[in-house]
Amino acid sequence: MSDIFSRIEHSRTADEVVQQIESLILEGVLRTGDRLPGERELARQFEVSRPILRGALKALEGRGLLTTRPGGGTYVADVIGQLFTKPVTDLISMHRKAATDYLEYRREIEAVAAEYAARRATADDLALLDRIMARMDEAHRTGNFDDEAEIDVEFHHAICECAHNIILLHTLRSCYRLLSEGVFQNRLLVFNVPGAREALLSQHRAIYAAVKAGDPAAARQAAMDHITHVERAMAEAERSGDWQRVSRLRLMQRSEAGDGEPARKRT
């Protein structure tokens, strides 16, 4: 955090501070919940007076981009959540078709993001991807479903960041947030499908390899293949869940009837 703010070069006005912080939020460098350095340190980095800095922070807070929490500290506000309001999120969570539409949307948009990432990823982007893949390998090795699900979302965040397209970045971030908040309750069921964990890791590695190789066509196809697999795995997980539920009910009903016979009036 201490290295991302730059000295104001010209007139050192509050507007220039505002513009720099705006850009950092828009480009995804500053993310929801990130804490800004203290006032003294931030003024030093910008090389502006503290009154100018206070004016800039007040303006950004007034526009809903920053927030001050009780106990002190200035944080990046929850601007991503505004793309899906709570009423819309609630509707999505209650309608099964929404999950299908969600994955259909992601398949097309993530294909574009992966293609752009292969064209535009910088050395620093690739270094971050290397670290994420190492964590993904470790989560897979330990077999913790929650850890794997969390790093899965982070991986897709990173690919989108490599695309260097602001609109893609924020729309996909809002989509991934639906996963993080558990809107699609059956997501973790995918990891229980036989062979799913290995398949998902292989698909992530294919996307990663194509982006690192600078191969846009391969990156696009790998991203689409991944989401198609997730669609099929989710459908299979749902079917398996239904089969288990019905089987359990049959067993309960016939056990109550005795000797495995259906519970019906005997004549």
C-alpha cells in the first residue's frame, strides 16, 4: 500500500489527489475494504499539505468511494456491491434458472477476459499469477474445499485484472462476489463430484499456461472449456443430490412399512 501513491507533480491541489485515488480504485489496485495509509503518511507520499489531503478524502467520501470506520482509518468503500443490489441478489438466489444464466454469461465474458489477458499481461501480472497458482496447488494438496473455492475466485479475479479492461474488471468482480457470498448454494457440491477437483485444477492450469504463453486463442478456449465443465458438474451434483434424497426417502418409507414392503393397506 505504501508504494502505490505517487507524488503530485503540478499544482498540488485536492482535485489531483482525488483523480489519483479514483484511478487506483477504477483500475482495481485499491479494492473494497483496503485501508489507506494514515493522514500524515499519505500527505507525505503525495507531497501535499494535510488540509489539501483532507479536502480530497472528504470529497471522495462524499461520493461514496471512501468510508471512515469507527475507531479510525479510511477505507475503500463497498462500491462493487452496488452493481447487484440486495433485492436483485435475493431474486437471483431464489430462482434456479439464474444459476444457468450466470454461468452462460461467465463463459462468454471470461473467454474475452482470458483472451485479453494473454495479449496484455505484464511481467508483474504473471508474477502474481505464479503466486496464486502455487497457492491453488497447495489448497488442492491439502484437500480443503473451502480453501480451494476461495483461491478459485481469486484466480479468476487475477485473470480479469490481467485483461486490463476496467469494465470487464468491475462487472466480473460483481459476478464473483455472488459466489463469495454464497448466492449459489450448490457451488461447493461441484467439488464432491468424482474427479472434479483434479479436473478443475487442470483447467485452471490450462488457462494459466495459455496466458503465460501469450496465446489468446488457447486462453479463450481454455476459459470456455472450464465454465462448460462447471455447468456440467453442477448439473451432475444437483442430480446426485436429488437421487440421494429420493433414495433416503424410499428407505425411510419402506423401513416403516417393514420387511422392505411398500406402506399400503393390505387386503
